Amino acid sequence: EGFEQSPIRRSFKSKVLVHYPESTDRNPFNKDAVNMLCMPRGLSFRTQADRLDTQFHSFTMSFDDGARSYGFVHTFYEEVTSAQIITAMQTLYQMHHVEHHSASSASSPSPSSSSSSASSPSTSSMDSLVSSLDESDAESLAGVSACLGCAGSFDPARDTLYVSKALCLLTPLPFLQAARQFLSQLHQAVVSQTAPPLPLESYIHNILYEVPLPPPGRSLRFHGVQGPIVCQRPGPGELPLGEYPLGEAFSLLGVDNMMQLLTCALLETQVLLCSHNYQRLMTVAEGVTTLLFPFQWQHIYLPIVSAPLHHLLDAPVPFLIGIKRRDGAQRSSLHLPHEANLCFVDIDNCCVEAPEDLPVFPDQTELIQELSEVLLRFGLPPQGGVITKPATTSPCLSSLVLEDLMEDRRNGNLGGEELAVLERLQALARRCGGGKMSDGEKTLGSVFEEEEKELKAAKLNIQLREVFAGRFAAMFGRYEEFVIHSALDLDSWLNNREGTFSFDKGSFLSVQPVNHLQFLSRFLETSMFSSFVDGKVISHWADREPLQQLFDSRLERQRLYDTDEEYSRNCRYRKCTTLFDSAQVIERRLLKADHTAIHPHLLDMRIGQGRHHPGYFPKLQADVLVQGQNTNKWSSRVTASRRTDPKRSTVTEHSAVDNEQRQKHTFARKNLCQSKLLDSSPQAVTQTHREFVDGLLSECRLKTKRMLMERMGKESVELGQGEANITGLQENTLIHGLCDLLERTWGHGLQLKQSALWSHLLHYQVAQGKMETPAESAGSNGSDQRTFDDGTLLLRGSLIQDMRFIQAMSEGLSEVGQARAWIHLALEKKKLSQHLKELLTNQELLRQLYKPHAFLLCEEEREQFLFHLLSLNTVDYLCFTRVFTSISIPYRVVILPMKKLSIAMATVNPWVCVSGELGDSGVRQIPKNAQEIFFQCKNLGRLSTLQLGQENSGLLAKCLIDCVKVYNEITGHTYKFPCGRWLGKGVGDGSLERVLIGQLVSPGGEEDAGRWTPPELASPSQSMLTVLGSLGSRSRLLSVEVQEDMREAANNLVKHFHKPEQERGNLTVLLCGEGGLVLSLEKFLLHGFKSNRLFQRSVFVWDFVEKAVVSMETADQMGDLHGSTLTKGPPCDSLCHYVNAINASPRNIGKEGKFQLFVCLGIR
């Protein structure tokens, strides 16, 4: 790549030259992937004028079963000896020079033409370069490019040409330090002037076949070319192996940024790391995934991605990807398709850009404080931005005696005196700086320093990890109580997995501290949490996963020590108590090796092979490295144990069955083929995007299904009967997930970068604007909609209309925020599927905006996607009304009189006051001779009550009101407030004012055509019928029913107050609504009431109350309470006081209103 640059600066195709062994059972060798990850930027050439430093980096590869292997790469530069390659490079340079010269002398230099003309010879010469490499250097492993700036000229007479080569070691576990030391020693042996004691094959054969994995909880010492190397593995009760230096990750980014990054990873946003150094990408990525314990990252994980794989940045799924920053490249030059849910981490500049509205991690302030204390104890500043220099190994003095002494110290075999002498020697070595005796060997002092540094890093690692593990244990200490085991066996659970809930999220959230809910409600919806819970459910029938087993055992241990239940339930922040113990365990293991592996030894090789040429990696003898030579029984046993899966110590038939079942589960869970992601061939890329499309469709199906199941049966919550707060929170979380899904779907294959959905809407708006007459105003009033006459235009207007309203909302929203607001509004209006379908009708726009593989260009999947979204129309959402509380909304109130019984409304002069969850509109006077009023006010939320009154107290001013309807002009919601009673003096109960309880009429329930004229109902409302028929049915109303109603009303109130305050529903509904306390008391007091009236006029309970009070007062004055069961005292007094006060009130609220007021005052 990079044809416009000088050939010395270009990168060429690299290839794997040799690898040993050919393959292993557990880990088949993936040549292309290893090649790409060893040299992500390809092969590079240098001259002696450039820097020829060695480079170290590591990588990881995931398998389809979720396991990983690690690669460690040591890259160096070797002098090119092949005359063919030197000539080819000279030719390339001359061609480049001529082209560059002619292009710059021409008047209008055209970079595209120069690159195309240069490309054909370059490609052919690249192939010849590779073939000649193949002939001359077919012995080493692969190579890496780090294009540092150089003069870029090449003249074979003057310059020496160097090419990059790499040594790579693949291991099943991340033994970072040991692999780094081994490769570095191997390379030092090659460049050293003196030959190593044994041929290189001996050392390579030793590490491949004779060095076993250390047993769990033990350390192992084995020998590199120059000295001993120690590696260790954690024991069964400890956190899994994690050698990537967390201290370095925290130093690079700082504690605050690391916390943001970790929150993004836990909530499964897309994480993109960027640095000019590959090892930094790995350090940060591995650091973050290590800290997730006991959870595991479930999605695309590629800490190093080379240029051919940049199409994965288009992936519409969560990912954790690292890309190399080009020298001098800016953030803006990265064309990222959709940034709505992206966390961009610039490691070199210590900067993290998190997505909008990222919730705060629970107890974040205290956690940051604790982490900072740990870092300061190790001398690291918590604010980050510290660039650590890679340790350069200095050439130093050594002798066999000193080396033995060092080993003895490591093994704890030195007494006090010897140790003191050794320390003095060490100090002396430090002071003198160690004379340069011979190449590739180290001073005693520097060895000790390195050991010290390694030990410090290991202790810091484990302490930082323990802090996080302790936090998760505190947050999820009681998670097992909320796991739901519903299936009888594993197969039935697997078959019905989508339809079953394995975790009681609502109950879990209801016992959490309020300020943790935002984060937890979103975290419970992630794949990593559901896979964790699935693991718990499956452990009923199969072995538990190792991480889960470890976490559970830690929780049990914590409960044993945690005798103070009250303290733990109080959720006060508790610092981690196991920091020093866990650090000591590691220190003991690293200072005293438990096992020693077989030393490298001479192999059965042909004499004269493997001669030492300083600076050139020799051609290795393949036959001795292809398989292990069984020199003795012990090594064969080691080889056998080395080859078995480290995760499975004893495989009985029983656990084999378990594993098979677990396998079945993991394949059911994974939908992306990890190994295919590293394949950059066009067929593989197409296949990958095909999988993305299928994944989006199935995610949409599951999300809509989940939203419906959550919502069904929860409608009663708004009537004051459910845990409104937790339900509302879960609903918001699910809707947030839907917005995120739509952003990712619209971002798949998008050519431009920005909020994917909103940019598409804006393009659509522009296209529509060209088609329609530009006469429409950009206002957001409902009057715009009314200007359209025929229905289709009205519908089209509504999509553009909603957009205009969102644009005019002036809440200072970003593009992503505007897209989310639009989705919330469309969902509440039950128009989401319809709007999106309309948006996708413009095929020309789609082809212009999207690449061919995009989801939106797959017709069949797109139709299914819209169909799943259509199912959300079956439930009512108030997501827009409840989230955007500070906006101004136009309301329209229509009063509907009873058709047959009403005197003309002209005589009445009514007013209304509408109240909702978020406030009331204030008194609004309805104009004379009108039945409706239109006003704009701050969002009232879900409407609950409406006060209706009239000022005119003349005898003619009366009206029988059927109901009042309130329209929300933005969301299209209609609220109906049934009345069915008179308003006016001398009729009914003589009330001039009524409080009406509203109910939401489903949007779209009435035809659009009828929306703009007040809909009149032919039949009187239900409540009117009960009032009209109350006398006739009075005798027939059973006492059982009266008792039942009474009990129900009282129970609802008790339940209401039993809940925490933030979870209570609407009290007004429980008191005055249908089935509320006031109505049941009315029925109770009217049951069997004797009326001495001749005409069947309505009888009011208030008459009875007034009579009772009068009789009490007269009896009190007469001093005679014999006929009453009540004794004279405070209850009588306060009753009389209340009733008289209500009667004396200047407001004309009528007899029913007075009784309502009496009950409400009494219950308060």
C-alpha cells in the first residue's frame, strides 16, 4: 500500500515463512490470520539511515467456542542479502523518482494518475520480492511494518537495505512476560557475536515440547537462551490469569477515563481504540476485558485490526476493535459510519469520547477514590497521560557463578549472610552501571531491577482487579435469589429460551439503591449479563463455567465472613479487603519457583547445520522441530499433559456429556463466527455482512417481543396498581435499546458519518421538499396538518411534521438526540413502522446513501424488520410525553353535551383546567358559543383529571355534559373525561363545577377524518346510565357486590401506600375514579336507602350526611344522645365541623362534589 510514497516507505505483502509444529489438535494453525496479526501493516524495508529498533507486540485470536489463544511477536530488521531484491528496490525507487519528478514539474499534478501508473510494476515486483524472499530466507517466521519517516531515497552503492522479520510464539494463555523474555533472548542470541551454547533448535524444541503449563496455583522456571524465565498460574480460588499491565493502561488513560471506558464496555456500546503502538492497543483492550470479571465480552473482539479488515468498523453490532493511527492522522480523518453508540478512545492523547447519556457506574466517586489510592501506593499518578518507555535491555556482565546465585535467591535457598552479600553486590552493580563485558548479557543489577518491576506490575494488576471484583460482588451478591428456574430439563430450556425469563429484573431493581438504577437497568439487558444468567440456569444440568464457579465461591466466602447483614444491606461503599493477601500470594509464587522444566539439550541433528552468522536468523532444521523427540519418559509425559486442554484436567464420561450440553448452549448463543472475521477475502466479507443482516433481524424480533411482553399486563400500572417507577425505568431501558438498534441498522453500510437515522430523515425531508410546493410553513402546529385535504398527503405530512416539531423543540439536542426524540414520538403515536416504511420508499435515496451490502438494501429482511416493529402498535407507550418533560405542547379541549337532553350550549359560559402528572394548565376560559378551546402549554405528562365549571349562575344556564375530550396535537393522544351529569343551578345536584377523571383513548382508535370535528357519541356515557338508573336498580343491588366493591377500593389504597413513594401510581384515580373509594362509599350508603320522594329524582348521599349532622347538632343542643350509638366527643365535633365548612365553601361544587371532598378530606 502507499504507492504515492517512496518504495522504502511503502509496505509490501508479508507471508509466514515457517511454523512449528504443523498444527495442534486444540488450535489449528490459521496461516492468513497469524500473518495479518504478526505484521498488521505488511512487510517493510529500511536503510541504515532509519531507526532499526526491535518492536514487541502481542495479539489474540478467538475461536468459535469462545476460547482464545495469544500470540507474542518480536519484530527486528535483518540485512537483505538477495541481489534480486536489492535490484528490484532500486528499479522501484528510480521509477518512483521519475514519476514524482514529472508529476511535480507538470502544471496540474494528478496523484490518481501517478498512483495508477505505478501500481502495475509495483505489484509485479512485490510478487518477485516475495518469491525471492521465499527462496533465500525460507527459514524465519513472518514480519511487521512500522513506517517511520525516513529520507526515502535508496542507492545500493551507498545504502544497506534491511527488511522486517518477526518471531512469533502462540500460547493458550496470556504468558506475556515469559514470552517476551524468551523471544528477546532468542533474538539476542542471533545478533550476538558469540554463538549460543546450544543450537537455536534446542531452545525452540524445549519450549514447544518440553516446557509444560505450570499447574494451577504454582510457578514454573524454564530456560531461555541466556537465562532462566519464570511464569506462574493462579490457583483455583484466585482471579484468572491476566498479565497485561493494568498499571500501564491506567497510566495511559487515567482513572476517570478508564471508568468511562469500562462503563461503555459493560453496557456493550461499540468501543474503538486508536494508538500508533500495537502493544498499547492490546494492553488497554485486555485490561478492560480482564476487569469485566465475572462477566465476559460476547461480541467482536479484535484489539488489532489491519487495513483489509476496516470494513468491520461498519459492523452493526457491539465491538471492541483497535486500529493503528497513521502518523499525523487526525480524529476527523477516521470515517466512522455511525457514532451514536460509539466510544472512541485515543490512547496516545489520553482521551475518551463516550456516547451521549451514558449512565454513571454505581458508586463511581468512591470507586475512583479507592483505585487512585491503589495507584498512588505504587507511585502512579491517577490522572493518566503518562507514557511509559518500553524497557530496553542493556548489554551487561554475567558469570555462571552469579547466575547460580541469582537462581538460589529466587528459590529461597540463600541464608541471611549470603543474601546480604548478594544485595551489596547488587548495589555495587547499580553504582558502577555494569561494565560492558559482552553482548547480550545483563548486569546483576539490571536483572534485579527487571524482576522488581515485574513483581510490582503483577501486584498492582491483582490489586486493581480485586477492587473491581469486589464491586461486582457487592452489586450482584444476591443475584441467585432472582434467577428463575422454570424448565424441567436442558433441552426444553434451550428450545423455549427466547420465550422464558431467566432473571426477575423488576424485583432485582426494586431492592437496589435509586442512584444505581440507571446503570443497572441497562446492564441487565446486555448479552454478557444474560449469558452469565444462562450459565447459572444451565449449571442445574451441567458443570458450571469456571468463571461463574469462581464468582459463586467468592460470594459464599464473603457471606461466611459477612455476619453483619444489616450493614451489607445498607449498601454503604465498602473497600476491598483482600488486596494485600492476593498480592502476597503472587509475590510468593514469583520469588520462589515451584517447578523447573527440563533444560534445553542437544538434539539428534545433522552436524554442521545451524551455524552462527551474527545478525542473521539461521535456517532451522525442520525435521527436529516438527514433533517432540521423546528423550526420556518424563518429557513424554509432560508433552502429553501439555497437549491436553488446560481447562479440562480429568475428563470423565459424565463431564463429557456436560461439555456436549454446554457446547450445544454456546453454539445456540454465538451467532458470529469469530474465526471468519479475520478472513479478508471478498467472499468472507460478504458472508460476514450477511451474518450481520441476519443478526440485526433476529435482534429486532427479540427486542420487539421483549417490549411487548414487558408492556402487556402493565397497563394497570398507570391506574395506580403497579410498581410504576421500576416498570417505567425498564421500559425506558428497552426503548433506549430499540433506538440503539435502529441507529445500528441505519448505520450498516452507510457511506457518510453522523447520526445514521437522522441524516437519512434529513435527506428524505430535502427530497420531499423538492417534490412538494414550498408553501408549507415550518411551524409545528396541528393547523399545518389540517391544511391537507386528502388522506395520503396527511400521512406524509405527519412524518415530515414530526420531524419539524422535533427540529423546533429547541432542547439543544444533537443529531443522535433528535433521532431518539423522533423514535420516541413515532412509537407513542403508533406510527414507527409506518414512518420508517415511508422513509424506505425512496429507493433512489437508499442507493445513493448506502453500500450494496447494507441491511436497508436487503428487501426481504427489511420487510420483516418493519413487520416486527408494527407489532409494537398493539400496546400504548407514553415514552415521548414522559421523557421530554420541558417542551411546550399544543392541546385541544372539546366539550361534548348530551345530544337529546341538552339545552343549547349558548347559555353556558364554561372553563376548564387540565391536570397531568407534570402539572396543570391553569384555568382556561372557553369562548362564548364555542365547544372547544385550543391552547399551548408546558408538557403536562399523562393527563389524569380535568376540572370543568361555568361562571354563569343564571337558572337558564345549564347543560347536560356527556364527556370532555382533550387532544394532544403532537402525540395524537386523546383523553376522554366521562361526565354524564348536569352543570348548572337548580338541576341535578346544582353543581357549577366538576372534577372529572380521565382515561386514555388509544391513539388511532378513532378515524383520522373524525379527529378534527368534535366527535359526538350517540349514547350517553356509562356513568350517566348508572346515575339515571341508580334509583331503579337500588333495590336490586346485592349487598355482596357492595361489600366486594368496598373491599377492592380499600385494598387498592392500602397497596398504594405500602409501596415506596417513587413507585406509587395515581391516587386521584383510586379515590374518585371508576371503582374508587368515593363511588363504592356512595353505593354503600345508597344501598336500601328509603326515599320519601314521590318523583324518582336522583337521591344524593350528601342529603343523608347533612341530615345526620343536623340531627347530631340538635341532639347535642338538647343534651340528648340516647337514640344514637355515638357518644359525644371529638369524632362528632370534627364531622360536624367538616360538613359545615364544606357547605360554607363559596364554590358551587354540587352535592356529589361535596361528598367527594368530604371523603378525600376524611381519608387524608
